[in-house]
Amino acid sequence: MRMPVTVLLATVLAASGAAAQEYPKLKAGQWELTMSSAKSGADAKPTKSTMCTDDAVQKEMTSMGAGMSREMCTKNEFRREGSRYVGQSECRIGDSKILSRTVMTLTGDTGYRTEINATYDPPFMGMKEAQSVIEAKFVGACRDGLVPGDFITPGGQKMNLKGIGYAKTPAPSTQPARTPKVSQ
């Protein structure tokens, strides 16, 4: 069973959102991502995704990751070591505590490799531990009708990530309900 893309993205964002101002700036345009994961010794076939990004999308995704980190994590350490960004976090998804270590190695602003090692206690969606690798490369200007924020999942589903971090239900009003005046 492969790790769902949403779980992988949540883990990556939570692990990487600690220091938005330190996060690497990647070249704007179309990116191809290859994700592979192993779960409790069972290897899965790599999956491919496509994303169109620009500076605004990168800032929003980093901000969203920082927000998720504040909401989900009790520990989130993030440091730069030359061309590598290393993160360690302790987060919660549901009842599971996730301990993760993330290492992102840059190839300038046109490529990166991220290795994520995570343990789940109790197991999350049947996973006790997972190792994931994301290899991404810049392939040029956005094409095929893609606009910044568009993400094509391994299954071919297209979604736009812009504003996804703002899709929360508003908090209930603390004001008393008003009774409309009825004129007689």
C-alpha cells in the first residue's frame, strides 16, 4: 500500500514549515516530482506528479506548512547545512504521534531530493514506519494549460493548491443572534 499523496504532503509540509524565511527558493515553472516510499519493509512503485509553481505559490505553501506545523507539532527543528535542509519534528495526526526526520538536498534552484523517515505510534493507516523519497526537477515554463498552483496527482487528477491553506470553516460568532424587527 502506498502512502497517500495527502499524507506525504502533510508530512513534508509539517517537517519543512519551521523556518519560512530560511526555506529555499525554487525556480518558477513546471516541476516533475517522483515519489517513492517504503512502509514496514514493503516497497511500492514510484509515482509521478507534476506541479506548476511561482514565487507566490512557494510562499503560500511554506506559510501553510508553518501553520500546519504550529497546529500539529510540538517539536519542529529546522536547520540549513550548506545545500541541505535538515528537519526533525514530532507531530500528531489523529491519535498517532509522528516522529520524522527530513533531509532536503538542493541542486541549485532546479532540483532537489527529499528523504523522509517517519515512525507512527500508534500506527497510522496501518503504517508503523515509512521511508519516502521525493525527487523533483524543473522542466521549464508551465505548459499543458497549467497555471501556478496546479498539481497533477499520480492518478492524473488536477487540483490547484492556491488558497488550500485558507479553506478552514470560520469560527462561530460570539455575538448573540439578532432577531429581525417586524414592522406593524
